[in-house]
Amino acid sequence: MHNHIFEKYPAKDKSQLIPLLQDVQAIYGYLPELALQEIADYVGLPLSRVYGVATFYNQFRLTPLGENIIRVCRGTACHVKNSANILYALESALKIKAGETTRDRKFTIEIVACIGACSIAPVMTVNDDYHGRLTVKDVPTILKKYQTTTKPKASAEPEVKLA
Amino acid sequence: MVQLTINNIKVNAEAGMTILDAAKSVGISIPTLCHLKNLFPSGACRICSVEVEGMRGLIPSCAYPVNEGMVVETNTPRVRSARKTIVELLVENHPQDCLICVRNKNCELQNLSEQYGLREHRYSGESKEHAIDVSSASMERDPAKCILCGRCVRVCHEVQHIGAIDFTNRGFNTIVTTPYNKGLNISDCILCGQCILVCPTAALREKSALKDVANALKNKNKYTIVQVAPAVRATLGEEYNMPLGTDVTGQMVTGLRRLGFKKVFDTNFSADLTIMEEATELIHRIQNGGSLPMFTSCCPGWVKYAEHNRPEILPHISTCKSPHEMEGAVLKTYYAKKMGLKPEDIYVVSVMPCTVKKYESARGELAEQTMADVDAVITTRELVRFFKMAGIDFDDLPQDSFDNPLGESTGAAAIFGTSGGVMEAALRTAYFKISGKELDNLDLEAVRGLDNVKEASIDINGLTVNIAVVNGIGNVGPILDDVAAGKSKYHFIEVMTCPGRCINGGGQPIHQKQDKVVKRMKALYQIDANMKLRKSHDNESVKTLYKEFFIEPNSHKAHEILHTEYFDRK
């Protein structure tokens, strides 16, 4: 599935590692273990080094993403407005930690430093939708809505919902 | 040449030299942690910081080249305070269990803590917790004790060209580990232990077999036999502050007897036996069109490397077991029969300079029926611990000699511990076997020394034998490429995993003293030079063993007991 990507890059050229990782992740949404080994062989680096690079940068993921990606803002304004509790409520409800994906692959929780919507803090996004002025009580309702959707919404205009 | 001033001392240094080396040349010592001699500077730890006049910040002396007129201060309050803070931060994120640590009194972090006078805990905060990786048969990794200096990573990647471990994650979560943190056992690691030798703390260490050995010694039903590798006698003394390269064979044998071993044998005996088998195998391959070149097989790290990475090479590797495995096999067959012992009652302990030998002894095919040839392997370091525990005062021990018949050996076996040794020993015997004459000069200087790859051509009765010696697994790649492509001109190639070979093995004493490899090497060549018999085929006990048991080298029985097989583990 990703073999055509290798053709774009010269073999045994370790400087091409990061672009290759980016391209492979673009296909799968994450970096599968087997692909990592193939990349290592192709650029001529030990797997340990490729794994080191893949875990160093935030942009790379080693586990698949869920259907719905929840990004919880932990920026200053949201922090003041108790976003820690929102995150905790999400983690408890989904039984995963930030950075992880539920076993049914429905949800992934990520932490974002600032989403840039401080006026509606505390805020989180689910896929492209913004949910602002959240309280802990809103969390179950929001999750329920996305639990039933099978595919992430791909709307041109992101929705903004205020609780 | 460049002239500079360090601590008011005028120093003439070569252009391109680092401040660290220039200071060392006039007796000024600067502490280092991440620095490794002969590798490109890393500059990660900053413990070598110094002040340079006209420069704002502190300068890492390990990475900064000297300049004309430079004025350096290595011992100002600012420098000392910066270094102390670095040590304090490292210590605070390090387990405080020095008293029960295997590297107690031989730890660079401990030394720095003492040197910079740490007397209180000034920082406190989160400290990392990591599981210990005990997955491999030879080594343990304890990331909690890791100070992230990166020396193990660099040796593994840049010297050994293995790359089993690397820095993973980022910031506080950084950890040196194997891919996916799966453990050494399922990584590319060949267990050579070179990382242990450079680790400043106990984050990397051997998996100790001392308990098993102690239990066997107290078990009345076990007939415990110990054998010692050629390289151990040349390094053991270092642990007792003797000069590098002191030969302590005599005291070592006495010490082992006092530990309670019934017999103290010498792996050098089976090194001679290995030569008889290996030289015969080589001649057979040359004369009968077998797979050439033939590679040596005494280094289990090399064998493991080939099995994991280059299975196509396996038919080229000599089928001979490594010497200590041969010794074990002979003990549990010939010797057991001769002495009227039950093979299953014999417990063979090997004292080795090596960590891979622990893994090797656990390989299923290295066994007689279901009994392992060797029951336990301990390293030079573990033996010293055992001596200390047993109250054996090494310095004052009288000399003793090995038991016979499996203790007799020649000079050819003695040099097995150093790079080129197997080659030299094998050629002494192969020359005789092919030509019927002895070599005029037994010292084959061409295969000695510390070059990465040494080669020579030897004319034996009109037959030119091309040989190569690979010193360090990091240098084997191009040679294997040639062999795989069918372009290799060599007949016989010695490959050893550790740079300098067993004298610098992963189980040897840990210190960063200069010239340790060269001096240990000299000790082994001295033992060889002092020997009356210097060729394996002159070993009387080996001759008797063939007469009474194996009939001749490479006989059917020898194949059954002294040879082994390899597996594709790619």
C-alpha cells in the first residue's frame, strides 16, 4: 500500500527519513510497526533510530487514530476555566488516557496547548466541531452523539456549539 | 601548533585538538560523562564545561577546538558551581540505592557526586520509573539508573554498527531502549556487552549467574568443574589494582580451588582442541571444494550476528563449537567415562570475559543429549565478586596450576583471547598439517594489533592461503558483502565481535583507563612466548584425547560432540 512512496526517495539516504515517515503516516493515519521496519531498511538505519525519531516528534503516531478525534484545550484560558476537569471526565468516560484510542477505535483523546478559541473556554473539538463553555456534565451528551456516528463528519463549515 | 593558556599554564596544542585533550596533556583533568574517546564529540552532558575568556557562556571542552591565544579556566567558582548543579540534577533523578548497587564504588556518577561534594538533596521532583529489562539471557537494562549520557547508544551504533538501542521519546520521558520497548531479547542486540563497558552507572549490567553457581557448589551430588577462558587471566588483576596486563593465572587457580570447585580446568586446553578441529575442517574445505572462505566460530556474538542478519553466510562458518563448549562436551563424555562419573552429576562453570557466552551456553543444540555442555557462565567481574564474598584475599594467594588432563595447553591457545589469535594459532597447525613442516617463525605479526581488518597471504607448499582478521563486528559488513557476492579472495576469516577481542569483552573489568586493550594484549602474547609448547598439535593431552576417544580430528565422533549447527533467525 505504501510501496509507491519509496520510489520518490533515493535508497539508503538517511536524510529522507522524516519526509518518508510523514508520507507513510499520511496513508494510514499512523505509523504501523511493519512499515517502520521497511522504512528503516530502505533508508539504511537501525529500527531503533527510526523508532527514536518517530517517538521524538509529536506529529508522528504509532497507534491508529479513532474515528472521532477529541482535542481538549489545555491552554491558559481553558486551564483557568477548569479544562483539567473536562479532560478528566473524558478520560474516565472513555477509560483511556490522553494520547490513547479506545479499544473500539471510536475515540482518540489528544491534548492541545491552545485551540485559539479562548472566548468560549473551556473548549474542546471533536473532529471539526467546536464545543465551548463546557462543564463536566456536558461530556456524556457530546460523547453519545459521536458514539452513534459511524464516520467522522467532513463538513466544509465547522460547527460551533455552545453548551 | 596552537598556543593557548589553561589555568595560567602555557599549552602548546595541535590545531584541531579539543580543549579537553589539550588540558589533559598538561595534567589538568576535566570531568566528562557523554564523551567517548575516538568518537565525534557529543557535547550533551555539559559536565566538561569551562570558561573561555571573551566568551559569554560556559564552553563544553570536549567539543570545542583550541584557538591561538585562547585563555581557558577550568576551575573557577562559576565552572564548579555549574558542574555541581549538573551532578545534583542527575543524582536527584537517579535511584538512591548505591549501597546495594552492582556498580557501587565503580560508578562515574558516584565519583562525581563525591568530587563535587554533594552533601544534601537540594532538588526534589518527579523521578522516572521504568521496568528492568531482563528479557535477554546475558544482560539487564535498568533505565531508571540511566543518566542518558548516550555512550551505550554510540558504541552500539557507531562502533559495533548494531543499533539495538536508541533514545526514545522526548524531554523528561526520554529513555534509552529497544524499538517498541520490547526488550533486548527480540531486538537486534547480539549481547556483546560493549555498552556495559562504557555505561557510567549500573543501567547496563550482566545477568548474574552467581547464585546458580553457589547453589551447585553446595550441592553434594554435583561434581563442580570450573574452566577459565584465556582472556580472564590477563584482566582479573585489574580489579585488585594490579597494573594493566598482569598475568594472574596462578592466584586465579588457587582462588577457584578455594571456592570449592573439584577441578580447575583451562579453556586453553579446548582452544587447542578447537584448533585441531578447525584447521582440519579448513584443509578439508580447501581440498574438497567446500564453502570458502571459512569463518571462525568461537565468538558467539559473531554467530548470533550472522544468524540474525546474514543467514546466507552460515554455511561459511566453521561448525566447530566454541572452546568452552567443547571443554564442557568433553567433560560430560570422555572425562565422565574416564573418571567413572555420571555426566548428569557434572556441573560445568565457565569463567568468561564475555556476556554473550551466557546466552550461548543456553542454546539448545549445545548439549549432550539433554544436558547442556556448560551449565553456567560467569564473567570476570562476577568471579571477582565471588572471591570477595568468599573472603579470598587475592593479593596474598599462592600460585597453583590447572588440573590435568583438561588443563594442559600451548601458547597457541593462550593468544585466543586477542584479535588475530585464532588465526595465528590455526595457521601454526594448518601449516604443519599441509606441509608436514613447522613454521620457521611462529609470530605472525601481520595478524596482530588493533587494525579494523588485518590481512595476509601465507604460502604453504605452493598453496597460497589468503586470510583476514576482522577486529570488531562493526567492520565485518564489507567482507560479508564480498562473500555473499562470491568475490571474496580469502580462504579463512577470523571475526570477533569486540574491538580487541575477548581481552576487551563485555564481561571484563569496567574502567576507562588508557591503553587497556594494548596492555592486556601484550600479556597474552607474553604467555605464548614463555610457553615451551606453542602449537596446538603439540599438546600431549589433546593427542591422548584423540588416541583414546575421538580417533582423529573431524572424525564421526568428533562431529557428534565437538561440532554444532546454526539457524537462520532473520
